[in-house]
Amino acid sequence: MIHAFALTGPTASGKTAVSIEIAKLLGCEIISLDSMQIYKGMDIGTAKVTPAERAAVPHHMIDFLLPSESFSAGEYKNMALKIAEDIVSRGKIPFFVGGTGLYLSTVLRPECEEPPRSDPEYRKGIEETLTNDEEKQKLFERLRQIDPISAECLHYNNTRRVIRALEIYDATGKTKSYFDALTKRQNENLKITHVTIDFHERENLYKRVDVRVDDMIKEGLLDEVKALLLEGHLDEKTTAAQAIGYKEMIGVITRGENLSSAIENLKQATRNYAKRQLTWFRHMESARPVFADDESGSMKQKDALIKECERIFKESLN
């Protein structure tokens, strides 16, 4: 049995600063739960932990893939659990930290059937038929007939996810919602004490998001994306190129889109993503919320947040 900690929460909620202090206090090594920090060179736009932070506390599952490479949640699980076993063997506590809820959900579930990996040729064949809005609606209607549960969670214009759900069914005869249901089962060989940072007032989080985006632009996000493009690592069809921040800057660089408008779009996209993260973690049965603000909407001091998280993690060790 592996006993680990997890700290999740939306982007810009302060997870990194809290996790590093907790790791120092309780003897942890951090396993990143971030689907974009796995990529080399994508530093500013992912708010990747700095070399100084990594020197203070060992971090894993960061900077090991090129942005042109693909990586699945199943692959994450296999790598992360091996790392967790190694951390335990050295007398330390594995500490999963990040905002990719799918990664944590995958780690928590037992070994079971996995949906097939995406087939680029299958996707290309369907995309070539989607020449107008009517064709997109027809495609979505097919999904609604096959897998109404998955269709209920999607908009017909979200063709990437609609195609993926259909691909799973066509390859296995089983729906995406079938595989999603498997993720609700728990891995009996793993005990995770899971704390998630939440907000009483969502506007407090949105303000932090806007500040973070402004900081990323000042730190050189546009130049970072230019460099990755020049190196050939951000083909627009890759997952990495669709990452929030990178997608918007690619538009500025390759299509001459207005930078100011792109920054506003980036802020809105990040706020929307943060909202989805809040919803995901609120629905995870394992998650115990710790609020970054009080009920009146006033933000808590970082030290108070750290102490609250520390208490929960320490109690779980008894």
C-alpha cells in the first residue's frame, strides 16, 4: 500500500508555493499533475516550477517530452506510480501536485480496460467530411444516438472531443461513458490524502488569473512560443500547440492576429479553464476542500493556507 498526498486546484490558485512548503515540512517529493509541464521548453506558459524550486524539493514528471510528442493519461499513471514506489522506498512521501484532474483520477483507479489511443488517420478521415455546420451537427447526432451520456457533456461544435468519443466506440464497441465510469473505481493499493484549493468567491480566482497572464507576457511568453515554432516543436495539430497561452500566441505569430486581443482571449480562456477545474475537483469524492478565501471573500494569508493543508496531511499519517 502506497500512502501519498495530493494537492490540486485551479490554475493560479497558489498550489506551487503551498506544495513546496508542505513538502519541506513533511518530507515529500513532488510528482507533477500537470499535462503541459511534461513538455520541454514550455516554461512560461505553463507556470512551470523554477530551477530554484526544484532544487529546494525534488520534482518528478516535468520536462521529459518534446512538445511534438504525444502522451496519454494511462502512460502518466504507469510512470507516476513507479516513481511513487521509488519515493516510498527512500522513506519519503509521494506528493501529487497540479491541476490536471484527469491525471489524478487515472492514478486513483485500479487496473482496468483502457480506451484505445487516438488514431490520427481516423480523425483526419472524419475531419475532411466536416465542411460545414450541418455536417458537424450530423456527426454530433450520431454520437447522441450511440452515447447520449457523453453527448450531454459536449457541444456539437467541439469536434475534437466528438470525434474522440466516436473513435472509442468504433474501435471497441463500447462507449466513452463506459470507460469514464471505470474511472470512479478506486485503486486499493493506493491511499491518497487529497486536498483541493477552492474559492468562495470565484472573482478572487479570476483576478489572480489575470495577473498571472500579465506576468507571463512580461516574462516573454511570445518569445518562448516563437522559439518553439522555429525549432519545429509546435505543429498546430499537436496537443501542446492547443495549450492555453500557446494557441493564442501561435495565432499572433503565424496569422498576424492582434496581440492585445490575443491576451484578452488568453485571459478569458484561462478563466474558463479555471472554472472547469473547480467543477472537476468539487466532484471528486477524494477531495477535501481548503479555501483560499474566507466566506466574506477576503483572501487568506499564504501561511494560514499552508498550516491548514499541513494539519490535514499530518492527521492522515496517524
